[in-house]
Amino acid sequence: MTERHAVLTFRALSALLTYPSEELCAAVPEIEEAIAAEKLVPPSAASALRPLLNDLASLDLFELQERYVELFDRSRRLSLHLFEHVHGESRDRGQAMVDLAALYEKDGLELQANELPDYLPLFLEYLSTKPLGEALNLLTETAHILGALEERLVSRASPYAAVLTAIRVMAGVPLHAAGEADLSEGEAGDLAALDAEWEETTVTFGPGSGAMDGCSTERLQTRLRAAHRDARGNAH
């Protein structure tokens, strides 16, 4: 199973999270077929994609684009850039993206000039190049970010929530384990007390020191796991 790749499913879900275009709308039947072919998304989660697929196939393109911009480009809480929810605007985000881009290039995924490596659809495209077991492990490490996005989209009754749900269930992560918890005053204090434990751990994916020198998916997993604490504090 570790040698199997989920190329079609990851690419289909990646496409659904991109800015609507004539090409995307025309590809709706192919997207449906791709998700059905590999059977990695459970039937209930696949069925939940129907409203979004119907919208892409039938609504005016300008309306689709306007809705997309309102959701993902005008709210940092719904940003599809993973490091936005970890580093915000700090300097660490820039270095993290450089390192992630280096990992992509090491594995043969070439970036376009206008692409940021932490863009979720691009990350899903990268996962489509990895063996299935490895891809799902990496996906699980982003569950704290993706679960938060899912909950926020559900609260807005957005059909895009179904895409995040499909990604989460593929990784086998329950929503309560993936999403952000509402922090009580006491919990906030507990998190603050843990900052010192995590403050030296930044999310980087490139060359470093110690046992994680060089770009590797093992390094990626370790840094994503470390980012879990930071994401809970910054993804608000």
C-alpha cells in the first residue's frame, strides 16, 4: 500500500480549491470521475461535494470568482496558505516557504513564478507525487490547520467545507481531533506556559542542523507536528 499513489484524488481536491476558471468549470465531470476512481474518499464525503460541483457546473463564472475571493482572499482566518496560520507575517514564514520550495524541487515538483509553496492546492499536488502512505501521514500532520479551516467554512455554510472534509476523512482524522478548540481563560494560560517549549521550533523544510539536515519528508513531518502548537495560537 505504501507504493500506491493517490494521484487522481489529490489532484481533483486540489483543483476544487483553486480560483474558479472556465477550465475548472468544464472539468467538473472529470473531477467527479477522478474521485470516484480511486475510492479514497468515503461515499458520504464524496456526496457532500455535490453542491460545490453543481455550483461550478452551473453558476455564472463571475459569481463563482467573487465568492471565492470573498472567502479565501479577504479573510486571514480562511487563508489557503498553510503558513499564514502558523507564522502570520513573521520573518519565519519567508524562510519556511523557501525551505518548502526546496523540498518540492528535490522531489521534482517545479513551481511557477507566481506560486507560493504553502498554498494548499499546491501542497495537495505535491502529495499526489508521494506514495499513498507517506502522503496520508503528511496530510495528518496538517490536520490542525485543515480542521480549523473546515470548521470556519462550515460555520459560513460554504460548499467549500466539503473539500476540507474530504481531505480530513482521507487522512482518517476525526473533526474533534483536527479542528481548533475554543480556548477558555485557563486553557489560554496553559498554552502561554507552553510557549517556551515550542518557541525554538520553527516550521522549516530545508537544510538545517542536527539529525534533520537536508530536505526530507521526515523533516517535513517533524516541523508540521511542531507547528501544531503555534497554529492554535495564530489561526484566529
